Amino acid sequence: MNAALSSDDVVIVGAGIVGICIAAHLVEAGHAVTVIDRTGISEETSSGNAAAFAFSDVLPLAQKGMMRNLPRWLADPLGPLSVPPTYLPHLAPWLWRFWRAGAAKNREASLVAQAAMMRLAEAEWAGLMDRSGTATMLREDGSLELYESEAEFAASLPGWVARDRFGIVYRHVEGAELAGLQPGLAPRFVKGTFVPGWKTVADPKLLGKAVWAYAEKKGARFERGEVVRAEAGASGATLHLADGSSRKAAKLVIAAGAWSHLLAGQLGEAIPLETERGYNTTLPADAFDVKRQLTFSGHGFVITPLSTGLRIGGAVELAGLKRPPNYARSRAMLEKAKRFLPGLKAEGGREWMGFRPSLPDSLPVIGAARAPGVFYAFGHGHLGLTQAAATGRLIRDLIACQAPAIDIRPFRAQRF
Ligand SMILES: Cc1cc2nc3c(=O)[nH]c(=O)nc-3n(C[C@H](O)[C@H](O)[C@H](O)COP(=O)(O)OP(=O)(O)OC[C@H]3O[C@@H](n4cnc5c(N)ncnc54)[C@H](O)[C@@H]3O)c2cc1C
């Protein structure tokens, strides 16, 4: 098929949760929308994540204890953070920018931008879930962050205080209250922080497919294909697909997750997108009665109860897009989970790896490209599920030439 699209059409590359939410917003606004993806709807990174609507997660990664824990983490080959030595030369410029993002002035700017994005994220997901009939997939159980020592708890406090000014509600807990929030925890956890406003979804893949079903009912189209080349000019964009065909688009949105910079590069913009690869194992749902999402920050992973199983994982592997997965990482986190939740039934799990698309300042790229008629929507790192509906709203505003719902200057691609 070599469909030539009319000049009113919007083509979105990428059917992850970000592309899906953009499609939903655009068809609602009356656009004719086609989404192109080489695999399917919500089949890649958006399918297997930890399912959190992490609206209170406003701190840039460079501030979230990553620097403090770096030496200990890097010393452990299967620990929360790993960088294969052969990838380091490629990664060095990104790491340098990441380091600079941790400077006080830059951190503050990131924090303010992220907090505004999170307020929009919460409102936009509430609206989109209502309209798409997916609100039943929302779980409002809060989250419980766990600490193994007074020292670890004390080190977390500045991060909690930084959230105070954004009205994020949390409660430090211990003793019976801690045990009540998650019965059966190993006694090594001496304190916790309960965040009541933290939400999760029943299953991120199913949510993506359900929001797509809504967008499709309103007229959005899906086409399977791999875009190998993007070009843009005054009369619109042209996409060349791996099967030799091409597509024209009056407006093009690049929402291709961790691969987006490859297309942006073809359009003449160098964007420092890296991937933070993450791993997990999804066990059968009866593996343990986990009451809410549990976070083990010191070990870089979380446990999420889903409607489809119990998901255990996280970690960051800065190893690029091509290296094969190392599922020993999933197993290392599972082994720890067995110690943290004695009695966990660890058999019958499904291992998975996903590619977080990450910019060094922990903010996404959302905005107009230099090329006319092209828009970027990628790089949400650890927060793509959380911020997908807000991103859809912002892209809709931009395509309609309306003032965006929040100040998007901190997210522009040209900030680097
Ligand atoms: C272990 C782990 C846990 C996580 N937990 C959470 C969480 O709890 N909460 C949260 O908010 N976020 C979480 N994230 C992050 C979140 O999963 C991502 O930010 C999000 O899925 C990114 O969505 P996306 O639509 O941008 O990318 P993707 O889901 O990767 O979708 C991009 C799509 O683009 C397609 N594509 C790419 N290039 C091309 C091309 N050239 N032609 C055609 N198609 C193309 C791909 O096939 C893919 O389907 C987690 C990530 C990981 C790895």
C-alpha cells in the first residue's frame, strides 16, 4: 500500500503510550490521524513498565540519590546502575550533561518544570481515562518507599522536603503502621514513606491498548511499518518505510521512544537521547499479597501488583539500543525481592527488558522541531506512562496553534 495522505493529516511515528495518547487527543480535536509503528500498539517499552502514575516524582534523577549511590552501585555488576565499559566513550557527553543537570541552579529549573508537567499529567490522565472509559484501570493505593537503616532514611529527607513546596503529600511511617501498610515485609526495613497520592494502573500494556481502542473508534488509523527515513519541507513531511513505500504527512509527530533521535537526526537536529534500559520479572498474581507499589530506592527497583501479575524490577543499564538483554539483571532483583518479602513465590515469572528514552536533564522533549510541520514528543525517561496524556494535550495545543496548557520552553529540543 502506498497511501498518499491528504494535506490535513497528522502522522505519528510510534505507538507507545505517548503516541497513543497524542493520537487520542488529536482525533478528539477532529484531525485525521495515522499512527505508524514497526511492532504494534503498546508493544515495546510501554508494555512492560512498572505501571506507576508517578505524579509526585518531580525530582530530577541527578538529584534522586543517584550521585550519592553511584560508587556502590557501579561496583556491583548486577546492581541498580551499570555501564558496560565499551559503551562509556559513546556515553561520555551524555554523562557530562547529566552531571551538569545536577548543579543546584539547573536542578531547580528542572524541578519547577517537572512539577508543572506533573500537575498537568494528573489532570489530563483523569480526563482521558474518563473519556476513554479506562478509569476502572486506575488504582489509588499509594506507594510505600522502604529504608533499611536510619541513615538511609535520613539521606532521603532532603528529597521529601523538596517536594513540600509542590503540595505533595507523604507520611513517614514505622512500626505497626509500616507493618500494616505491607504485611509480611522482612524486618530489615526499619522505616518507610507512604505517598497516598501515588497511583498505578492495572496493567500498562492493557491501558495502552484500551486508550488506542478509544482513539480508533474516533477514527485514528494504525499502520504497521518501519520508518527508515524522514524528510521535511515546506509542503509537509515524507516518510520512507522499510518495505520501500513512502507516506506524506502535512504534520508529523515523532513519538518513537528511545529511537526518536535517529529520526530527528535525519531532520537535521542532534538531540542527546540515550536509553536507560530497565529490567523486570512478572510473577503470577498470587506470588505475594502486595498491597501497593513498594519502592526500594537503595536497590533501584519497585514491586507493583498488577491485574496480570506481580511485577518486580527497575534498574538502569546505560548500554545503548543494540546490545542484547542481560536477564541476569532481572534475576538479581528477583533474588533481592525474595529476601525482602519472605515467602514470595518466585517461580513462573516472565522476564522483560525495556528502553527508557532519556534526556540528561530528566525532562522530555515536547515541542516544534526546526523542520516545518514536525513536532517532537519523546524522552520521558522513567515517566513516560505518567506524562503521556499531558504530552498528548500539549501536542494537540501546538498543532492547533494554541498557547500550550503549560510553559513548554523547558522541554524544547533546542535547549541542548
Ligand atoms: C523497567 C521500567 C519501568 C518503568 N516504569 C515506569 C512507571 O512506573 N511509570 C512511568 O511513567 N514510566 C515508567 N517507565 C518508563 C516508560 O515505560 C517509558 O517512558 C514509556 O513507555 C515511553 O513511551 P514511548 O511511547 O515514548 O516509547 P515506546 O513505548 O518505546 O514506544 C515507541 C514506539 O516507537 C516505535 N518505533 C521506534 N522507531 C520506529 C521507526 N523508525 N519506525 C516505526 N516505529 C518505530 C517502537 O516500535 C515503539 O513501539 C518504565 C520503564 C522501564 C524500562
